[in-house]
Amino acid sequence: MKTKYYFIIIACGFFLLAGCSKSLEGLNTDPNNPADADAITMLTGIEVANMEVQEGELARVAGLWSGYFTGQQQQYLNFYQYLVIARNSDELWQRIYATTLKNTRLMKQKANAVNNIRLVGVAQVIEANLMGTAADLFGDIPFSQATNDKYLNPVYDPQKQVFASVQSLLDSAIINLSSTAFVDFTAQDIHFASNMTKWKQTAYTLKARNFLHTKQYPEALAAAANGINAVANNFLAPHAATATGMYNLYYQFLATSRPGFMDATGSYAVSLLNAANLKYRGNAKTIEKSRFNYLYSTATNPNYTVNGFFYQTVSFPIVSYAENLLILAEADARVNGFAAGLTRINNYRAYMTTGGYIGAFYLTAGNYKYDPFVAADFVSGGIENPTASAIAQDRALLREVMEERYLTFVGQLEGFNDLRRVFKETDIRVPVTLNFGTQFPQRFLYAQLEVDLNTSTPNPIPSLYTPTAVNQ
């Protein structure tokens, strides 16, 4: 008897569920979180994800180590003192691989499937930017087998091999960006509104950047010749005040989410830009007050006030005309000598004379000056080669180029990359003061989740102070 009743109850339940199935269809479907999307729809989210990698925590921590900022509270005081553990990289690693790379490669695959070859090219540029950054900061990384479900323990490709693969990716992107096969994605492209000239120039400057990192200076010079050739073509992370999520990421951190965690008290960059400091780099040909005011609101704070570099609506440079000019300056000086480098650094100073990347709000007459250099400025005793620290003329020029790069990249990852790249060139490197101890950080640590789950993780695991292959 019990069995009969149970059967009736189960049967009734089955029919009730069956009868309700149509009325319940879609009840658990969130229209704001689609399970799938076409390639064009994916583009904006992928661009934003890459922006978070280039502008977010990686840049902030690298800035603490590069003399741009000072850690004051909580974990940022620890980071400033080089007290980091593998667990600190977990979220960064997930953002690079699970959030950004996996979706970028999926978008590339989907774009290929519908013959949207220009969008394939865009995906390749984003992937190259992302993975070039990862290789810069971590050294050997999963690349060839990454995000492929066939490989439960993706191998770590050697850093130099990753850079070579990234260069091939960019070569392919440059071809694909010129394709006539495409479906319009102007509305979804928040960087360039599908302007292929701007995407191609970004690809070339990324090639030049990566060649610089691997110390292939002739190749860097050749690539930069086709790189970003105008401020209007800068590859920027756009920001707006219409919603908190659209604010400049530094502003979100400094002003809203973690005020007081980080400032610029005693930072090396401030000492170079602030005329009140003994290390001030200004002279008869150079005045830095406008740049100082744009980057730092005071000698102790990054400028996240209205129109400052870190303000909520100010776009963040990912790859820029300024960077391309400075790649040309360094590479030409190294490849073709002093005269070629002098011309290039004066080209950059001519750009800065127009205001350069400094926000117009801070360009007060008399507060900035970048007069052209002459050869005599770099001889022993010249204004750019003081007798007390005099070096060879060509090296003095390179020292000036490296210092200019350092200041141009305040808040950006390239400052940290430069400090490590020329670390052994003690005559030209920017002598950033150590925050703690006797060693300078040479990389970010592999994520603990990666160490725990991927048996391919290098063993022994490199320490914070182990130079990556390109910097050894």
C-alpha cells in the first residue's frame, strides 16, 4: 500500500514538473551574464580585461618598486618593503589567464570561424600585449599550451621563446589588420573604433618594445619606425565619470577603495621632478614644474585631483607615441651612435615643448621647458654630464634617455621593465633607491594556485630577486 502511494506521489510530481517546465524556461537565465557570445560582442569585455592587467595591481606594485610610489598601510606597506608571497599573485595570475587570455583566444577562434579577419588581428594584438607583459614580469610562463583543456599541466615556455612567439603573433596581426574580410565592430572597439591604421601602429610599437626588452636594438629601431606616429594614435585605456566602474583604476584605488594605502612620500621620481629637491633634474634647458604638478599633486601624493594624471576621467597610456619616440632615441643611440641618438632625443624634447603628454590644465607658461640639446651638453662638465659623475659622451646621452623614459613611464609597467633591463649598466641606469635591504626585485612571484595545481611549474621556484632570462 505504501508503495502505491509513493508511486502516485512521484508520478504526480513528475507530471507537475513536466507541466511546469515551459513556464519555468529561462527563469535561471541572467540576461546580464550570457553563457556565450559572438566574437564581436566579446571584444569590449576583453579590451577592459586587458586594461585591468596593464593599469591595475601589477602597475601599482611595480610602481612601489620603481620609486614612483610609497606603500603606507596594510599589504601595500609590505609590498613596498618587498615582503611578498606567492599567494599575492593568485588574483593577478587568474586575471591574466582565466579572464583575459582564455577569452581572447576564444574570440580569435570565433572571429576566424566567421571570416572576420580584422577582428582576428585585433585579438592577436591584445594577446601579444597581454602575454608580453606576463613574460616581462614573471619570466618563463605557460603560453603554447595555456588555456587548452587538453593540457592539465601546461608547460612553461622559456621567456625568450615567449617573446619570439609574441613577435610572430604581431607579424600575423599586422597582416590580418589589413584584410578586406571583416564584419564591422566599430561600436564595440573602445580603443580605436576599428581604425586599422591605429591598431597596426600599436602592433609595431609593441614589437619595438619587446625587441627592446630582449636587447635586440636594431630590430627595435626598425619596428619603431612604423610605430605610433601621433598622439591621436595612442593606445589608451579610456575612462569616464559616468559610473564607478569606468573610473581611472588608479583613481579608484587612491581616492575611493584604498585611500591612504599608497602615496609618493620620498619617492625617487618626485625627487627628480621637484625643484625643491637636491636631485632635481632641471637646468638651463629643462624646467619640470608642469610635469611634476601633472603627475604629483604635492611632494607626497600622486595627482588624482581634477585633470591630474591619475584623475578619474583621465585615460591611461598602454602604448603611446611618447614611448615610441623614446624607443627610437635609445635604439638609434645604441645602434648608430651619439649623433643619431641626439637627434632622436631632441625630437622627443620638441614634442614635450608642445606640452607632450602633460595635461593642458598644467601647462602654465614658464613652468615647462625642453630646449634642444647640443653635443657639448654631454661632454665631461656639460649640463648633462657633470664632472663629478662624468662618463663617456655617448653613455651620458643614453643616461639622459633612460632618465627621460623613467619619468615618462611614471605609474606604468615600462618603468619597472627598464630598471631591470639596464640594471647591470650602472653608468646609465636610473639609480632608484632601494626601499629595503640590499637587493632590487627582479620579477613577480608565480601564483600559489599555479604552484599547487600545475606540475610543470619550474622547480626550484625563482625568488623575487632572481633575474628573468632576458635580464641575466
